[in-house]
Amino acid sequence: MRFALFLIMLAIALAADAALMPALALGGATPSMVAVLVTFVVVLAARDSAWFAAVLAGAALDLAAPLPFDGRTIIVIGPWALGFAFGAQVLLTLRGMLVRRNPLTIAASTFVFLMAASLVWCAVWSIRAWLPDSLPPWAGESVLRAFAERSRWALWTAALALPLGWLLLRTVRAWSFPGVAGRTLR
């Protein structure tokens, strides 16, 4: 896999998530191009490359999303990085059963990936809330409500993953994934 291409696409996806995706928000759920990109890489890349890409993208999301706390903002690196690592592991486990070069696979895999990542994200913030003077990002609501909101986010991102997955699959030769460089898409 070409990491330079991944870094460029990650930067574009982070910028699009911050600038363009709020326009597509539906019911408070804003889709994530970063999640679609990571799912695409995890489904097609070698295992080590997929892990690295998932953790790197999760850490980038953690850095890009500071949280308000006591009148200031804090950055906690870890919840999305760990969540994306777990989501990648789930997809890597299921990858042998997937038709890898299908946009529907990218969409369904994005939903599974984000549900697994959201589960870890909620768990990390719940455990962190046990610390004194620490609040989870969902403030007064319960963790189940936060997970339900993340489920809507995963569903809306999976819907966006259908056209984005189709576009990404058209670029598969440029990525130099192992075992797919010589084939053509139909």
C-alpha cells in the first residue's frame, strides 16, 4: 500500500469532515469520510498496513476533535485510536468472507467498523468518567443514549459509503494493494 497516498487522502477526508460533512448532517448525525477511507483500506490492504492506517486515522480524529471541559478545551488521544484499532480487528476477522471489490461491501463494512469503534469509544469515555473531575463528552446523558447517537452516525456514514466506496474502488490500482494490482474493476 502506498502510505503517501493514504496520508494525502486522510488529510482530504479530515478537511472534508470538518468543512463539508456538517452540511449533510441528518438528525444530529454527521457522516465521516475518514471512516469510509479507513474501512476501504482495512478491507483491501495487508494486515499490518490496515492496522497502522486505522490507528493513525483514529489518532487524527482524536486530535481534530477537542472537547470542552471546565471552560477550556482538552484533547484526549486514545478513544478513537483504540476504537478504530478494534474496528479494524473486527473487519480483519471478517475480511475472508467479504466480496472485497464491491461498493455494498464497503458500505456494510463501514457500518460494522463504526459500530465496533463506537463501542470502544463509549467504553473508554465511561471508564475515564470514573476519574475525579472528569466528565464524558455526552455530559448529563447516559452512555446508552450516546451509543444510540453513534449508531445513527454509523448508519448515515454507511449510506454515504456507498457512493464514496464506489469512487474509492475506481482508484484501487493507485493504492498498490497486495493481490489486486493486476485485476480490473467491472
